[in-house]
Amino acid sequence: MDNSPQSISPPSVDVGVDPISQGDVEIETYQVVRPDGSFDADRVPDVDDEALRDLYRWMLLQRVYDNRATKLQRRGRLGTVASGRGQEAAIIGSGFALSQDDWIFPYGREAGALLMHGLSMRDLLLYWRGIEDASKMEGANIFGMAISIGSHIPLATGKAWGMQLAGEESIAFANLGDGATSTGAFHEGMNFAGVLDAPAVYFCQNNQYAISLPFEKQTNADTVAQKALAYGVDGIRVDGNDVLAVYNAVSKARERALEGNPVLVEAVTYRRGAHTTSDDPTRYRSEEEVDEWEKRDPLERYQAFLEETGRWDDIDEEAIREEVEEEFSAAVDAADEFEERGIEEIFSYLHEETPPELQRQLEEFRELLEERPDMYEYIETRPKG
Amino acid sequence: MAAEPDSQTETAADESTGETESLTLVQAVRDGLHTEMSRDEDVVVMGEDVGKNGGVFRATEGLYDEFGENRVIDTPLAESGIVGTAIGMAAYGMRPVPEMQFLGFIYPAFDQIVSHAARLRTRSRGRFTCPMVIRAPYGGGIRAPEHHSESSEAMFVHQPGLKVVIPSTPYDAKGLLASAIRSPDPVLFLEPKLIYRAFREDVPSESYEVPLGEAAVRREGSDVSVYTWGAMTRPTLEAAENLESEGIDAEVIDLRTLSPLDEETIVDSFEKTGRAAVVHEAPKTGGLGAEIAATLQEESLLYQEAPVERVTGFDTPFPLYALEDYYLPEAARIEDGIRNAAEF
């Protein structure tokens, strides 16, 4: 028999216990330009017209890059790629708010932000072609792509902390999706950031899907931004399809981070394409839903703002499009010219000094390939299972 | 072309209707899940994208529609959470089959596997058990991005209390999965995704088991014993066929269960041939090849006529896909290894 107090007299009188729950904290979604193109003049960032035009150019570049990369993959000339279609404002608005000295911890969809940060488009394409050299992310403060979802969050925290200890005036900036917020690494990295006052910004592009899982099944929390409070860091929720809002939000977050207040920014947006080129989203979401978000297109909204403020006339959209198309073609040509890869790349960089057994494995394999050139043929023609 | 592996020598089902269906390996996994879920309502499937989407490789296709969201559970993105929750369900008496989308993403769950799943029975002195099967596609060769191609089976074989199973044919995939799900203890069930759709085989429609812990002789031979598993079975058979013209008669053994190893079959074959090669795509050092070589030494030293050859992946991380074909052992390298063992 259950003689515990609970079984005898369940508490029925109000003794003043008042749990906190969803909805107790109201979180505003920051906006500058509304979906209909109207905007809040006080919130327009104080940047020159050229910068405002650049923002458009970069968003267009992101869109062209995603289209072309996807097509390239379809023709077998690129590996699996993840598109940022629909997220252009989140990607570009955030990238535009960073300093070249900041470190980006990328998550895969933010081509435009990485290119803006100094990465060459050739190298980005080579990375998705499975070329080891491209993982260097040469010439830009960019860490390796976080293919293991969420695993990079503590790394960004550590990098930021190190930068702070060294007295640098820059931040670590981690991109992540809504799926990553479920991982242990995210929780641990965020908590550490709070404890260490790390100068870091965690930019969650909440595109509503982790492959097929909709955001409402990813977490029972109403927002990602509210999680900031639990970690003792600042939080911002921003309309991720409003490039000026994202730019302002991340600029503010960066400023706070430099003061020792890490910030979790949630940009509410939508992944209009597939998760990657291996995915078929028609299996798990409706066309109506996708259409609904297409109406909130970030480029169109920004164009409306530019038109409204008389800046659109100075923008030759066709010319920009042609220019970025050419830029992409040139990058593909450069990637095609990249010399054939050698097997030593598998072995190099694993240790500062290659241990004897590993050296032996490399040499034996090299000898085998010299003796048996037919192996190359096999390797090139082998069908994929 | 490799010879079609023939696993039809297995004892068939209890209630044979004789009906079969020609299935790929991944379809056989799906069929195995379906069969087990139909016969036991405690069996639940859970993981990332296993529900509505039917799994990224379609291994759970249609199960969500048939069994509903309480038995085919789309989980948040967190491997540790998926496995940890499954362990709790198993301890309660369910038979969860959590999926890791790729073996390369299992590591956050490593803590749950080694700290809880593998030792739940012993640390609770038999009060709780963990009848759970973690499914994970493993291995390279499909031009996937980083972390999508690992073969880290040895890490799990090293963990006491955990069984590790790898099918190499559709027939075995279904039968081994059934045995794994019915097993009273936790099983890591690794699926060679390179051959998920590489060939078809007649698979009985009804329920049947292929017992855990039993290797299969895929090709009988008298000169060299070649031990392998998973996606390496086909190129190994191909190598064995190629070597016939050189007068080398290789026996190819598909281990199927890596933990516990079928020592009897391993040793019997070696005592016949006196020579051995092990083929695996995982790195060489600390791999299963070493365990097999040591077993042969312990059990059959006086039969041994040559060093045990290891044809394996290199002691490096699996490369990005531009170089992956160089990393994976293929028929020519395997031939060389078998030849070395035969001609020593």
C-alpha cells in the first residue's frame, strides 16, 4: 500500500507556489522593415548609401551562389551542399556586422558571410568538392565547418575567452541552426560563455527545420532567444528576413559581447530549399507553407525599402546579377584548375611529425599505386552504392 | 563484379510461408523493423527524421504512417538524448530501436552507451536490463561530407556489455536485426551504407532470425582464411575470385557479429588453411584485425604458417570524399594482402 503523503492528501489548497512557465517572459521580435515594405525610420542603421547597396549585392550573391551550387551538385560536379535559400537576410545582415578580426564558426549555409569575411569562392567550392586543402579556410578568420551539429559552440566560447585574455578587441561568432540548440554541446558552450563573460555571439538562424523536424518539435520552448536567460547571457530575437534588423541586432550583440556579455541571437527565418541536395522536403512539409514564406522573401522586402527611400534607382540589378554570375563561373573555373590530389594529403597534417608506422603505411600505398596503375582506373570508374 | 553473396543457407523461419521479396539491404532493414514492430508492440523506433521523413536513407519508410507517432518517434537533434532516453525506455520494459543518422555522429551518445547501456544489467545486479538496438549507417564511399563515413566499430567492440553486429546482405540484415531486437541486452547494429542499395536478394516476408555471434562462410577455400564484414565483404569476395586464376584458393568469412566474435568459425577455418588475412575499412591500429590475429595466436599457434595480413583503412581520419576511394580497401589491395599471406 502506498502510504506516502502524496497518496493520502494531494495538495489542493493554494500555498502560493507559482511555477514560471512558457509565456511568462514576453520576447519581442525586433524589426526594421515590415513585410509590406514599410519601415521604422528611427531604426534604419547609420551607414552610407554604398553600404546599403552592398547589402543588396551580397544578398543577391548568396542567392546566386546557392542556385548555382545546387545545379553544380545536380551535374555531379560538387558534393552534397546545403543552401541558404530564404535565409539571405540572416546570413548577410549578420556577416555585415562583423569585423574582419572576428572569428566565424560556420555551420554550412552562410556562403555569403564567409566570402564577405575574406574566403575565396574557389576555396568554398573546393571544400564542398571534398578537397582537404580547402578546409584551411585560408586568408580569413574562419574555423572549420561544424558538420557535427552544435559541436562548435564550446569551441567558439573557448576562442572568445582566449581572445579576451589576450586583450583582443574582437569576438567569436558562431552560426548555428535551430537543431543545434538541442545538443549538449550547445548548452555547455552557452553556459560556459555566461560564466566566463566570453566575447562571443551565438547566431541561431532558426529556419524552422532540422532536416524534417519542425521547430515546435525541436523544443517545447516558445523561442530560442529565451534560452539566453537560463545561461545568464543576453538574448535578442530578430526578424531573420529583415536584413537591416539583423544587421542592427548583430551589431548590438557584438558591442555587448565586447563588453563581456555574450549574446544569443535568434534570427527567425525559413529554409526554403531542401536541407541539403540529398533531401526531399516534399516528404514532410506542404507547398502552401513554403509559398507562405516565399511571400516574405528577404530580397524583395529589402528592395521595397530601397525603393521607398529612393535608393533603388541607383542599383542596376541586372548588372549586379551578371557580375555575381560571372564571379561564380570564374570560381568554378579556378576550382576546376585545381591540380589533381595526391594520397599524401590523407596523411599530412595529422601530426606535427608523422609517426613511423603511418609513414610506412603511406610509402607502402604509394609503391602499390606505382606498381598497379590499374587501381586508378578502378577508383575512377567504381560506381557508387 | 563480385560474386553474389549467398546467405540462403541459413535456417529459415519457424512458420515458413515460403514467400520472399527481392530487397536491397536498406529495404531489408526496413522490412525487419516492420516485422518486429508488427509482432511486438514494445518495439519503438526513434531518432532524427525517422518519422515523417522515413529516415534519411529511407530505412524507416512508411513506419510512421503505419504505427503512428508514439511508436515511430521523431526526436530533437541530440544523439546523447536519443540514446539516453532509449535506455530509460528499455529499463522500463520497452524495446527501443534508436537510430543514429550516421555513425560519425554517435559520439555525444558514447557516454550513455558506455556509462549506462552496456552496464545497466551488471550495475543494477540484474534488476534493470537494456534491450535496445542502436542502428547506425557506417562506412565510406558515398561521397558524403566530413564525419559521414566513419567505421569506428572497434571503439564499441572494446566496450564490455555491448554487442556489435554488422550485416553484409539483405537476408542477414533482416534476420540479424530481428535477433538484435529480441536480444535481452544492448546491441549496436551497424549498417554498411555503401551497399544499402548495391544489390538485391530474396528475403522471406515472414519473421526469421539469423543468430548473433555466428559468422558465415561466404566462399569456401583451402589456402587462406580471409576475415571481413560489412561493405568489405564484396570486394573481398571479388579479390578471392580473381586470385583463383593464380591458384590461390581463399576462404572468405563474413563475421556478421563483431562482439562477441565467433571464435569457433574463425579458428576452424584457420586450422584448415594455416594462413589468414583480415580486411576492414576502419583504421589499422587497434582495429578488429589485431583482435583476430591475437585470437589465432592464442588458439592455433601451431597451425600458423604465415603472419596474419591486415588490409585496412589507414591510421588517419576518413578523408573528405575527393580521396575516399584511395582510403577504402578495394579488390587490388585485398588481393595483394591475400597473396602475401598465401605466398609467405
